[in-house]
Amino acid sequence: MAKLAIVGGKPVRRKPFPAWPAYSNQEARALLRVLRSRNWGGYPFPNAHASTFAARFAKAHGAKYGIALANGTVAIEVALKAIGIKPGDEVIVPAYTWEGTVGPVLLLNAVPVFVDVDPHTYCLDARRIEKAITPKTRAILPVHLAMNFADLDEILRVARARNIAVIEDCAHAHGGQWRGKGAGASGDLGCFSFQSSKIITAGEGGAVITSNLEFYECAQSYVNCGRASVSDEFRHRLIGFNYRITEFQAAILEVQLERMPKQAKTRQANMEHFEKRIRGTPGLAFLKRDKRVTRLAAYQYVFKYVPENFGGIPRAAFLGALEMEGIPCDGLFYEPVYRSALFPVDPTDFPALSWGRPEPLNLKSLYHSPVSERAAYEEAVWLPHHLFLGSRKDADDIANAVLKVCENINELRDLKHPAIARKAMSRAERPRIEKRQW
């Protein structure tokens, strides 16, 4: 008799996990106050709720200044502009990240230089950075990923010795700390996203934090249509855009920020219990927990599926079976940006890819990052953070489902099922599966 739900067995769980985004009457009251005020937008800048939230968010991460703005991708663009990135400059980025980390580099007509990630953390491999540096390198853009931080000690050592700026992509790291210092506060600037899946969210939104007044003033002007900064000590004048956040979003984020520490404590406790349950399972491996990370930011829980230990049964089959047991999960959460369907780079659209070169840079064929590609296409298993916002029983259900699939993995051999097909596709391709016949 079949045991796995995907082949007709009884699933471990039918009950939904805690819904995300989470909200309460506090958000409702905050929204109503903004509605009644009729002061809804981002102007005058920084508006009341946006200013209060940005200041509190920066302080919570150990930075002097904060700006709330439209989204996390814009945050990276603003940070790059603040440090003075010019057309043709090079920016070192990890291969394994969301496309929004890299898109702003191209948008400013700079050149992304991909570096592979550390197999123990899935973050930018600091040991590989020096080989990627050229006379055109102006910034390093590490991404803190999946409860881990990039090695900021080594990244900052390399960068400071060469007068290269460091911009931290902290879209996964709200509330996290490296050596007691908040995410985003060790580098020159830190960038955050408040998109719907993030640890705190207003549906969309982002933030830039820094302790450098000049960078702060440039960022303010860029976000606020080029208007002079509030303090305007450095008197920079530049062409800017309307990247302001609304008061509705900022009011929600004020409430979400207050709730974040309690949620973080719950997530971490449940994740630790889950990991304790499945550690030692043949065929599963785990990312390293660096002791320099003094406070975890529990965004997604990530572990490794090692197909060789399961007779070559692909990860997509494991994920499809796990989902049918009632556990939402993902494998192609990220893929190497240069291989992503959401990164269709045509050098004719970005002139810097051709300047001073016999042939334009073809980013899709230029790079091969073995660790990133293995993580994306073979081994990484991503569990959403909201699964761990419930009870210990919820964490046990996740562990029981993982163990059940591992113990009965041979039931998946040669199995064809739409759930497996979905898990084998990138997010750009998945909408098409509903139109296919298996």
C-alpha cells in the first residue's frame, strides 16, 4: 500500500499553516488614521509616518539614518546612486540571488560582475572576491541569504583596502545582527524590502539605512524627485525620481516593526526544533551557522537535498511529494541570475556592456557558478518563514512530512505528477503548467 500522499497515501497535514501576511486591529486602526487624515502620499517628504518608521527602523539596526521608499529593488538603485556609481563602473554581485539585486546595476548602466556563493552559506563567497576586482570595481553588493550573513569581515577588509563601497542587500535579514551590529549597518549602506513575503511587509516598500550623512542626503534627493535633502549639508544636486513610500504603507510598517521581535523569537524556536528533528537524516545536509551571526533573521528555512544519496531521484520529486503532504515548499526559489528567464539581457539595451570591448559582454554565457547552479537546480529546499509562526505541533508536522518522504523515497521513482512538474520549473515558467497536459 502506498504511503506517500502523492501516490495515494494519507497526507501528514491538511490544516493550513498560519496565514501570511499577518495583521491585527493595530494595522486596521493605523490605516484608518491615515485615511481620515487625507495625508496619504509621500509628499511632503519625508512624510509623517514614513519619517517615524524610517528613523525607528534605522535605529533598530544600529544606523544613524533611514529612508523608507517604494520597494527593495529601488532601495538598491538608490544606494548605488548615493555612492556615486557611474556608467561603466563594475559592481560585484553574488550569482545566487533575486534578479532585483542585479537589475539596478544595469539600470544605472554599470556592469554586474557575478561571483559564486559559499557552499556552506549560499552567500557571496568572500574568498573569490579579490579575483573579480578590476580597476573599474566601485562596489561590492553582498546578499544576506536564508538566515545567513555574507562574510562581512572579509568583504569589508577587501573593500576598505581598495576604497570600494559595500552595499548590503538585507531583503532576508530584517532584525539580524553580525557581531552585534544590525544588518545593513556594517557596510556603507543597507537595503531592505517589505514585499509581501518578507519578515515585515506592507505589500510593497523598501528602506535604505546608512550612517554616512553624505550618502543619506544623496539618497533623499534621488528618492524625492531631485529636491534638496532635508539637511542639505553637502548641497548635492542631481536628477531624481519619485520613489517615495505612501503613508498607508509606512503606517502598516510601524506596527509590523513592533511585532517583529516576538515573531522572530517564535520562528527561531520552531526552526531549531524542526532542524533538531531532521538532523542526521541520510541524504539531507544543512547550511553552516556562523557564530559571528549574533542574531538570526529567520526568513526562509533552507536545507539541502542530496540526490546522489537518494538513488538519483531528483529534488523536484522530493518537493512535489512534500507539498502533497501538506507542506508548502520551493526549490527554484532563486537561480543564478545570469541563467534566469527574468534576466533577458540584450547588450544593445545596456551600452556599458560593449564599451571598450571587441565584443559585447554576454552575461548568460560568460559565467558558470557551480555552487549557485547546484543549489538552484539540484539541492536547495526552501520552506517559507510563516510555516514556523505557529505551534510546536506545526514544526513537528513539517519534520514528520520531510522524514516520511525520505523514508519512502522509492515510491517516487519514475513518477510523473503535475506537482513535480511545477517544482522543476522556475517561477517565470510556472504559470504555464496549468495549461499543460501531463
